[in-house]
Amino acid sequence: MDLEQITRDIFRIPVHESHDVSALIENQSFPVINLGSKGIGILLNEEDAFPVSDQIFTITLHLGGKQFELKGKIVHVSPHDSGNYLCGVELVGLTHQCEKTIADYIKKHRSSMFTE
């Protein structure tokens, strides 16, 4: 297959600090540093690191002035350039309204990624 034919259907876009996107997980708030249609990335220090597992837990996602009660699971924890850890969280059982809000955010901010 030619590399030019490969299309990535799901990707995450960076979230700027000024966008005020956050996730509350186990009563602790984390800034979201990237967002995709089915997941988020948060930064953790070593003491806050979650284990990668199939365990489903509750996440409160704050996005676009709205709050969504979701389920999620940790899919990876990787070293990050900041010296912390990047934690990938798969969002499970998204509501239609949450999917639409995420899609609108991605559409709005994706175009600005390629114009800067």
C-alpha cells in the first residue's frame, strides 16, 4: 500500500491551556492536553499514574462550557517530553450530545492547526 493512500480516521488534536478543557477522575482534576473523537490525553506525574487495565471508571469531562458524565478506561501511560507521563483514556459509551460537542471542538480547532 502506498503511504499516500493511508488515512487516519481517529486522531487527537492538541488542547491549548486557554481552552479550559479538563477531566475529573477519581475526585482529581486533570487538564486535557489532547482530545479525539473517542478519547482524551492527560498529563500525570508519577504519584498520580493510573494502571493500564480494562477497569471502567467515571470521568467528568468539562468541554465547551458543558459538563459530561462519562465512562473511561486507561489504554496507555507513556513518558512525555515534559518529564511527566501522558495517559491515554478511551471514552466509553459517549452520548450523542457529547460526541457532537467533541466533533464540533475538533472541527473548529483542527482547521486552526494547519493555518498557524
